Amino acid sequence: MVIVGFVNSTNITDGIDGLASSIGASVSMGMIVMAMLLGSRFTGLASGILLGSLLGFLVFNHYPAKVFMGDTGSLFIGGMIMGCAISDGQLIAVIIMSLVFIFEMLSSLWQRLYFKLTHGKRFFKKAPVHHHFQLCEWSEIKIVVVFFAVSLALCAVGVLGAIIK
């Protein structure tokens, strides 16, 4: 259930040019650092491959996008991240690093629940939350940069947690 939920959260995040791929790249960087510190070759190699492919993709996917990822790409990002987390036994640390993906999914879930409970009122202007910020007149670039920065901070916390564990 955790794997399916997480993979779908990466898919939900893929709604703005460069958002899912930049957050996926930050999580990949965090997993590479964690793998180097914990001596896990497989996770380091797989995360490096994912990071390289995401950075290459970002060249064409930044705003305004010339190439789109689609469901196949976003689901692959989630699958790779979860595969590495489970194979390394670092599921909790990687979930901490990926909280931006999870928050995106939870914002959609909360919007749906709130809408049903209040008979038509909305908590966010639009879900997932990156679309809420768009309607608050944030530019796509600002949303991606802020979410990427938050993701990098969460990656630092996740790596520290894995080391301390």
C-alpha cells in the first residue's frame, strides 16, 4: 500500500513543467548521499542513474516544457525511489526526503474529503496544492523553485535521520 500510494503521489505531483522531475532529482541526490555514507552500492548506482536521467530530462522539461513526462515517467520516478528505499532498508528516511510528493497527494485527498464533509466548500483553491499556488498568482518557476528548496531541506533531514539511526 505504501508503494502504490507513493508511486501515485509522484504522478499527482507531475502537473507543472519541471516539478516532479526536480523534486525527484533532489530525492535522488539525497539517496546518493545516504548511500555513500551507509556504503550501499546498489542504491547509490540506481539513484545516480535516476538523477542523471532526470537532469537530462529537465533540460527539455523546464518552463516552458518542450517534452512532457506523462504518467509513465512520473510513475517510474516513484517506483525507482521506492525500490531503492526498500532494497536499502531506508524506507522511513526516504519517505521523509519525499514529503513534498506525499504532501501533494494528501492535499488532493484532503480537498476531496473537505469538499464532501462541507457539502461543496473547498479548502484549497484547487488541488493538488501546486495548482492552489498557481491560482494565488505564483509563477510556475517560483512554485518549482520553492518546492525544490523544501525538498532539498527534507532530504538533509532524511539523510541525517538515516545516519543517526
